[in-house]
Amino acid sequence: MSPILGRRIAQFNRHVTNRLTRPPARRLPGFGVVIHTGRKSGRRYETPVNLFRAAGGYVIALTYGPESDWVRNVLAAGGCELITRGRRERLTSPEIRHDERQALVPRALRPVLRLLRVTDFMHLVHAP
């Protein structure tokens, strides 16, 4: 089952909501901004995300699914930069993980992710 948040909402968020949430996402716990390069355009993009600490790096909830442009860009590049809590980090080895139980994220957030039908996550590790 795909996430409840549809492509139309994703388009709206890309053009409107992301511009508003990018500045606080750089500093707030549980959020970050993924800096990635377009596969075709070569253009630099900054996408706000929900993220969680994981072994050696972070897990990002794929609220619009793994077919999102930013996800495909990060996979194609083999990594990205991330700004979280005011720090910039280089992340590598992106891997999509399907998790019906949402065990990759804190227990308190699982009900929200279940409600949104989010079952795909991206795991990235800190660059050496």
C-alpha cells in the first residue's frame, strides 16, 4: 500500500510548504534538509525531511514513497549532504528499507507513520 500523501500534495509541498519549512528544518530536532543534485538538470536542491538517528547515520521517513525525485537523486548520486541541528554532514550508501512495523523509527512516532501508511525509509551512513 502506498503512502496516503499523494503526488498532488507532494507538488504543492515542493513549491510552497518546503520554502517555509526549510529554515526551521535546518535546526529543529527530528528534521533536516537533504541537499542533492538533480539527475538530469544537475541543479542543486534542498528538501526538508523528517529524520531519525540510526546506527552510523540516519533514517529518513519516505512520506511520499521511494519514487520521489529527491530519493531517486540521492540513490543515483550514492549520497547527499544533510543539514540538521545547524550542522552540515556528508552521508553515503543510501539504502531503501521497507518496514511495515516502522521499527526503524522511535516508538512514539509509529502511530503517525502508520496512519500516513509510511512503510519505506532511506538509511544513510556518515561519510568516512
